Amino acid sequence: MPAVYSWRFFVTAGGLMSYGIDIVDSFKQAAPYVDRILRGARPADLPVQAPTKYETVVNLKTAKALGLEVPPSLLVRADEVIE
């Protein structure tokens, strides 16, 4: 069954497509927070941050196995296409 996942590792494992946050970028954003907390800042005083980078990954091999045709406009916009 075709599905859209929120994490890219599902697509690299054979899923059809993912759209979600870039995990590496999220960890990079978290590091300064941890540093500030370890230096004595109160967590309640730190601002809430939302993810800033999202990525789209499409697995063409899975699409072909399911008999689906992925629109070229989606392939152009994808951050990564697995063939």
C-alpha cells in the first residue's frame, strides 16, 4: 500500500515517499539549547523552536513495484530521489 512517511529512513528501507523534518538539522538546533542549559540557563526561559528545514524523499523503485507513476513536478521538487 502506498504511504507517505514522516522520516526518510522509511523510504530508504523501501517506503514510497517521505515528507518531514531533517533530523540532522533538528539535532544541530538542539545542541545550543543543551549548551545553554548546561551553563545554567533555565529551560523555562528558553524560547520554543520549530523545525526550519523539511525534506521530501521519493523512492522510484518502490513506485515502479506498485505500478505508480510519480509526476515529474514532484520529482523536480524532491530533495532526494532514490532510483
